[in-house]
Amino acid sequence: MQPSRVLFYANSKEPHRAHTISQRLRSLKKIPPELIPLGVVLGVAVGAAIYSSTKKLFTDKTLRLHRNSPQDH
């Protein structure tokens, strides 16, 4: 089977579409408005996860970050 010629060459200009930041920002307008609240919720969730993980790593003194040395046994 061979791919149809229309679909095979349809995206020939696709890698060169967004060269500048302003062109990339214009392409964000193509996002359906229904997905914007989902993106906000996911952004808040990822931010909260990063915050809580880093807070745990820096404040918990009982957290074991290194292997035990042989003389500790």
C-alpha cells in the first residue's frame, strides 16, 4: 500500500511555521477555550506538587538522602 500523495506531502511547511515567539503565541489562539480551565487546574496541581516536594526535601531532617556508610552498622 502506498500513502496518498495529498497526505504524504501535506505537512511539508509544518516545521517552518513558527519561527518567532509572536508567531508561536498566535498559534496558541487555536487552543479550544474549553481546555483553558483544564490547563489552569493542571498548572496549579503541578506547581503544588513541586512546592510540596521541595519543601519536604529541605525541611524534613529525618529523611534519608544518602546511603549508610559501613561504619554506621
